[in-house]
Amino acid sequence: MDYEDLGISNKSGNEHLVEVVDRGISRRSFLSWGSGALSLSVFAPLVQGCSSDSETMPRLGFSTVPVSISDTVTLPPEYQYQVVYAWGDPINGTAPVFKQDGSNTAAEQALQSGMHHDGGHFFSLPDWKSNSSTSGLWAVNHEYVDAGLLVGPPATWSSLEGVAKSKAAHGVSVVQMDKQPDGKWKVVASNNARRITADTEMDINGPAKGHALMKTSLDPLGEKVRGTVNNCAAGFTPWGTYLTCEENFNGVFGTDDPTWTANTLQLRYGLSRQGFANSVSPLYPWWKQDNRFDLSKEPNEANRFGYVVEIDPYTASKRPVKRTALGRFKHENCEWMLTKDGRIAVYMGCDEVNEYVYKFVSTGKVDMVDRAKNVDLLDSGTLYVAKFNDDGTGIWLELSPGKNGLTPENGWNTLGDICVRTRQAADRAGATMMDRPEWVAVNRITGDVYVTLTNNSRRGTSPASVNNIDGTSTAGSARPAVNAANPTGGASGNPYGHIVKWKDAGGDAAATTFSWSIFLKAGDKLQSDTLKKGTINGDDFGSPDGLWIDDAGYMWIQTDVSTSRIMAADLSRTNADYKNLGNNQMLIADPATGVVKRFLVGPNQCEITGAHMTPDRKTMFINIQHPGEDGSDADISATPKKYSSWPDGAAGGRPRSATIAITRKDGGEIGT
Ligand code: FEO
Ligand code: CA
Ligand code: CA
Ligand code: CA
């Protein structure tokens, strides 16, 4: 399921200018920094903006991996991997056991790994100050489900049990993973282990707490909600909590009420801008069993999703909290940088065609001694959205009452209004429409920030349609014109995507201006059209999605070419743009040189996502998501292994998303 390719919710008309791009990549090298989150976060303000001209370790010394269409994980010959935590594996390491015919009940599913692993983070044990590389908590998102593989044929999807199992397979896992004497990682029993699902009760905090649009019949105060859904990418905080990000939350809502579309207030001002419709997808008929997801019966429930949710992995009894101050949109991930005065800045992308890049800056400072002081740090601060000027400068437009057109006469009265209807606030402020912002990555050593712009089928050459404040729409094109930050468009849009880099003014994450450039344009040098060749110095790829810069300064790029593109409409691999690029993959870029090398190719129809390492850099954890899915979302419950049997092979009954651990055969550090 690739909702991002389906819809266009943004008709704001923001930004459509043409300009040539500054592709200059400043040459830098990095301090060697073999440490975990804690030490980095303590020292981040000291090293921001600092660079060294001497390389201290060999870089990208591994053998590059060729493209492939094998139903396996392929690594450089000097590396190996193992599956640690796959869909259906019990969170306590022993029971309930996964049934290969997919017959586990909803109740069992709630004690097992959810489906479709996405973002993840390794938290060393025993506590947030730890640096262990052999024992930790793996927090991992379960973004969505393949209903056919999960529940069975379509007739069962809307049953009480089918909906319950679908909800239980969404959300987050926290499991303990320990390295065994034989070097293998294993999920073990732990008091910290838990599943958070679409039914787990959690708190609503920040400016939208108690807002009129947040009140429902189950929660008349608008202060708590059951569930987090469509948990896409993720982040963490310097105080050792996990941030899980709700993305395509519109997909689990619907209604059978044919009159619902007449509800113009909801449709125009709230829901249409987030892509809601009577039925976005028949894969998630949750509303047939749970009124919360029926747009007609509980019109405000949808306003309670689309947030960043903070989870304390070290305390299983602690309720997750929706941090509404970070805005409501189709969140991809969160990455943070400390400001020069010690506050936290969080960078975020909204993943849909022609959406925006955001930044939140807290009011209070991070306390690295007393963890409890940070407990509500993400509830107050300033939210900004990015405007990329064509001259390589940029502005963080403040999304606050009274600023940038967010006035009562324009329908904006409170910060709560902005935090519920964040996309519309960003439209009003004049943000730059981008080519589907996916992950943001920060280099805490240099202060550089990067965002993957995965692709954009709707980047064209004419002014976009405009959403008017009265709910009407001024006709225009669904293909906003190219601009300097999104320079590829036309008949095929931007099929390969690109990566944009910026630095906030003065190297201070609190700054309201920045300078930017294009780090690379993805593409395929074998294409005859020069516009499709890209600018990659090294191995080619397209549709960058996952992006992470590790403590040594390596940039990990993970691709998510949609299965419909990889397989083409006729299920062949002849899609003109992607015929040479094989299965989805992970590459490493050296930001200092711009060189890109392919490190991993995944099994059939998967995407590669989630990236983190143990502090000693000797184990890398990533996720293989949706191996074997059908590109047209057809039901494959009768033939689950039609496209892939990864990871269980002949012994398995169906493909499974999974977390894998990657190590070097010689036990050395990864990436060198
Ligand atoms: Fe869930 Fe934008 O990928
Ligand atoms: Ca993604
Ligand atoms: Ca994607
Ligand atoms: Ca995806």
C-alpha cells in the first residue's frame, strides 16, 4: 500500500518558481565518534559547526553490492545478517508462537510482533545513561498490515476478529534483545517488553489537549485517546525516549454513511486536507466494528491521530503521550539537534506529494542530569515550516497565532487550532511544496541536516490548484511547477527523488533562517534521458526514503520504490525508470566526498527501513518491510508466497517483515 502515491491533498499553490540549483557540497570530514546517544547529546552543542580536515578512519572500504532481484538479503561478502524479530514473534521470546498459516488470534497478535516494521531505535540497557552494546531495548514501529497475509481472504477483514487482529498488528513493539555468547542476537523475556497497538490508551498533551476538535463521546475532555496507528518512521530524544510518528492515519477511517460527504465543515477545513474520504482503502474496514473509526459517527476521532507519540521504553507502565505541539500531519520521522542554548529542535517531514518540512524548537532546555525534568519538554515550543528560496537561502516560517497570516480573520484563533490543522496553517504561511519529504537526518558533528524527497509523480510546470479559506478550490494544475529545491518535473514528474541539505544560520538549530543545497539527485546513469541520469557519485538508486547519519558520520540511505513501480502494472520488472535498479536497497554515502556505495539489497517486494546501531558500531539493526506484497494491493491470502518466501523460506507459510541484525564477519565496526 503506497498511499503517498495515491492522493494529492495539497492544493495550496505554494511555491512554484524556476531556478537553477546550487549543487555545491562542502567538503568535510568528521570526528570519529564511536558512542551512543547519550554522549553525543551531551556534547552536541560543543561540536556543532566543528569540522576537521583529517580523516581518522578508513571509509566505505567494503565491497559494493550489485543490484539484484533475488528473494534474499544480499550484503558485502565480509558481512552477515540474522533475523531477530519478525512479524508474529512473541515479545517475551517464547509464546504465543507464530503460526505459519497466519491463524494466530487477535489476542495472540497483541503479544507478538506487529506487521510491517518501519522506524526503530536501540536503547541500551539497563537505563537511559547506558552504553551497552550487548543488551538493549529495541523499539520498533509496525506501520500497517497486509490484510490478506494477516487475516485471510477479504470476507474476513471486516469481521470482529479481523478488525481486532488488524488493530493489534499496528503500533509499536518494545522488546529486549541480548547478544548471546555465540554472537547471535535474541529476543528475551523482559519487564520492559510491551506492545502498543491501535487500542492502547494514551494521553494527549500540548496545545491541542482539550481543543474542541479533540473531544469525542468516549473522551469528552479531549485529553486521552486509544491507540497510535500507521507508525511510520521514528526518532528518539537525548533523554532516552522513543518518538513514533503517525503517517497515513486517514487510511484506517471510513464510513458507510453516504451523506457524510455533505459535512462540508469537516471535509473542507479538517479532513480533506489530510486525505480523508468515505473509504480510502478497503483494506482497513475498522469502522465496521469500531465507531471510533467511523467518520460519520465520531467525526473528531480523526483529529486525534497524525501526531508524534513519545514512549518511555524503560518503563512499560508509563503511558505513551501524543505530543501535539509537534503538529498534525503525515509524519515521517523526527530528528533532533540541540540549539546553542541547550533547547531541543526537532526536524520533521510530511510525506505526501507537495507537502512540507517542519521544525519544532522547545521553550525549555534539555536537562541531561535530571531526566524527569524533560518529561513534558515537547509540549511547549515553537513550530515552524520551511520555505526554500530559489537563491539557496531559506526561512523557517513560524506557525503561531498572529504570525504569517494565522490570524482570527483567517480562521486561526489559538495554537491548538494550528496543532490540529497544521497542514492548512503551513499553506497559509506560504511554505514550499516539496517532492514528498520522507526522513530527515542530522549530522550532529557538522550541524548539517538532510531530507530525502522520495519522488513526486505530480511535479509539473504550471501553477497548482489553490484551497480557499471558504472551502472552495481555485482551479489549477495538480502538478505544481518545479522550483530550485524541487528542480525535476514534467511529464514523468520526479521519478527518482533527491536529497536536500541545509544548515540553520550560525549552526544554531534555533535560527529562523538557513542555507540549503541539493546533496544529490537520484537516478540511473544507464537512462538515455539526461534528466534521469541523476548526479550520484557512485552506485545508482531511486526513491530514497530512510535516512540516518550514524555517529561516525556515515549517511545510510534506504530506498522505497513502490512495489507497483518495481513490478510495473503487468507484474514484470520492466518499469522504464526502475528496470535497472533491482530490489529495494540500502546504500552508504560519505557526506564528506559525496561517494555512494550500495551496501545491501533486500528480498522481493520489500522496502528497507529503520536504521540504528549498537554504541560500539559492531551491530546494525534495520527492518525489511512488506516482503512479497502485491503491487496492486490484491489479496494474496490464497497464495501468500507468490512473490516472496523471505525470511522463512521453504519451511515458512508466508513472507514476514522483520528486524535483522547486521554484523561484520571479523567482528569489526560497520561501514569502514
Ligand atoms: Fe511510511 Fe513515508 O513512509
Ligand atoms: Ca518511509
Ligand atoms: Ca516511502
Ligand atoms: Ca512505504
